[in-house]
Amino acid sequence: MTHSATVAEPAVLYVGGDPALDLVNTVDWTSRGPEEERLRTYEQVTRWAEGAGVLGAAAGRRLRRVASERPRAAAAAVEYAHRARETLRDLFGAIARGESPGAALPRFNRLLAEAMERLEVTPEAGGRGPAGYDWRWRGQDSDPRAVVWPVIWSAASLLKSEELRNVRVCDGDDCGWMYVDRSRNGFRRWCQMRTCGTREKTRRRRGVPTDA
């Protein structure tokens, strides 16, 4: 499935309802394997994170400067993002299908442990908070992997929330995107009606099997 107008530049969309699921949705999970990669470069990773709300614009600029000075670390961070994405896809996909997450859960816990090692409490800038303290990711301005840590934290929060029961995998053929179903009746079937929903309805009208 293609979510974009052009093959060369697949669109980056935020339809998952959570940064963890939006990361899963940065590639199309087809029967042929992942296609339409949206995170090929470190700049794309940081731009995606800014759009997902897990990275501020100033922090994104700082990390891109670091990446330009440390290209190997930046390339490793892209691979790290891909590894996290695959783990989240396996974990939440199994949960959405009512299956045991199996090895995906230990893999996720390793990612979570790596991220949590960098989480600390520091005095809040300007002392605006009730207690004057805030969360901070140690290395958030110097480690290219920092862009992924808040996504892992968001995934852990989703796993602990009541919304976990509403995580769905799109019914669209060769899609694999995920979302939190917040529809009033809880019957949302598509990542987007204008892409997967429209295509599947067209298939049914034409009598074309969905696995064709």
C-alpha cells in the first residue's frame, strides 16, 4: 500500500494517536516486507520526531548539528530507530491481535532499560513547575539516539494505559499501520478512510478479493 502521492517521497502522516504507533507507521508493512521507507536519514528521523511532538525544533536543530559532525553516530541512530520501530510493531501488533507478545516484550524491555538509564530529574528552567523540577534525558543535546528515547517512554506509558485495549492494526491490505481507536463506537477499521478505507470499499464494489 502507498500512503503518498509519489513513490519517491512517501508522505509522513501522524494518524496513530501515539508517538510509538506513529513510529511504526513510518513504513508500510506489506506481505513483501517493509516498503515506502520514510526514515532513511537522520534528518528525516528528527523531522519526524518534531512532527510527532517528542522533539522540539531547537533540540532538533542541535541534534542535526551533532549528526553532521558525527555521521557514524547518526547512521547508528537511524538503525536504532528502525530497530525500535520493528520491536514496537511486533509488540503492539501481537497485543492488537490478542496474541502473546513473545520475544517482542523482552526486546522492548531492553530498549526501555537503555532509555531509562538516561532519564533524570533536573531543576526546571525558570522554576515554573509546582516543585521546580522536570524530566530530562541525559545526552538529549549530544547523543543522536536521544530522539528515540521519548518514543520508547511513550510506548511504555501506552502499555500501562486503558487505551491499550483500543490499539488496532489497519484492515487495509498490505498496510500494517497501527492506531489507537478513539472513535465513539470503537469500530474504526482503517488508518485513514481516504486511503485504505476507500480502496477496500472500492475492491468490494468491484468484487475483487482483498488478498488479490
